[in-house]
Amino acid sequence: MSRLRVVMWAALVCAVALTSPSVFAQDDPWTARDNESVAPASPAGLPTFDIVFTPDDAPHAVCPPFGSCPPADQITDEYIGFGVDFTAFDGNAPIGVFTDPPDKFAGVNAQGNLDLLTDTCARIVATGSQTQATTDLVIIEAGLVSGASAIELQVYDLGGSLIDSAIADQGTGVDGDVIAVVQASGIASFCVTTPTNDSYGLRRIYLNDPGAAAPTMGSAALLALGLLLALTGALYLRRRQTI
């Protein structure tokens, strides 16, 4: 086999290896699969789910209820390993965490306070990334409310249009909080609201797995592939010049 063919085959093998999904893939310590062993069972009569988490499942700052929650203490992408990104989007309020106890998510109002009345909204993302994704199930448990009608779960599609909504009338969860459930295809984001203007906190979120982000090559891999291809081209040109 000629030297040129050897180099070309080597370049091809390296290219395949460098673009393989297993190369440069990082295991996310906060994936739902890592959490399955400690996940609470689905409350009786509710749909099964792939992912469940609470504020306790990732490091986070805590703001005082009804008090100031500055940007440095707000949460953003801490929970993307569970397929949910709380980074403010489409004009929705930032999100903070307060202690009831236990810890709960809540919206930050325009004055920068965690008033326990502002909507709590988030996007569905590919697990371990901020890449937009969708799911077909969202279940929430919320506390500090007077009753089921005080909490509403709203889900939206990729275009921001409302798909469906439900009040929290599906019983009570692990911590005694009321439960709301929406099943629908193409859920890209959700908001928890209080139609009755009653104080609340979002304790637990369940959803079906939106999937993992597609792996990409790192800069080192791209550089190595580029060098191999450049070497192959140089050897090819050299051979042609000697013919």
C-alpha cells in the first residue's frame, strides 16, 4: 500500500473516532438517571415519569421569602441536568429559591423581590445542556396555598403558544403539597401561576425525559482533524508533482 493511501486511511480512522458520540462526551452528575435511585415514587393515580427533582438536587443560593433576591442569588441553569432551565426567557420573571422549609422555587417580581405571587416559569431543555427540547408530561407540586384552585400549571409549545393548563387538583404529594398535571405532546416550557393571588412555592417537578443534547467535537478534536486532512492534501500534491 502506498504512503499516500496509508495516510488517507489514518486520517479517515481519526476522523471517525473524533466524531464518534462517545468521544468527548461528558457524564452529567445531575442527570435524572443518577437520581432515579433516590426519586420518590409517583403519587398514587398519577402518570409515570422519567425525571423528578427539587431545589435540593443542585447547589443554589437561598433568598428570604417576601424579601430581596438579587441576580447573584437567582437560579439559571443549575437544573439543566434534569431537563429544565430556569434562565429568564421571553420576558418571564427570574427565579429564586426560598426556604419554607423545605426549599421551594418562586418567581422574582419587577422590584427584585421573591413575593411568592410571581409566575415561576422554565424551559424544557435537552438534559445537560441549554438546547431547547420538548417533553410530553409535566407534573408539579406546590405548597403555601389555600387550595387546589390557587395553583395553575400552564404549558407552552416552541412558539410560545399555550397548549393546555390545569389546576392543582390531583391530590397531594410527598411533602403534602398540591399537585397539577398536564400531558401533551410538544411541551417546550411551563409556568406555575396563582390565579387567586395566593402565596405559593414550587417544591417538586416531574417530567418525561426530553433527551440528551447531541455530542459535539471540542476544539482540540477539530484541530487534530484539520491537521490530518491538511497532511493528506500535502502528500497528495507532492505525489502529483513527482509524477
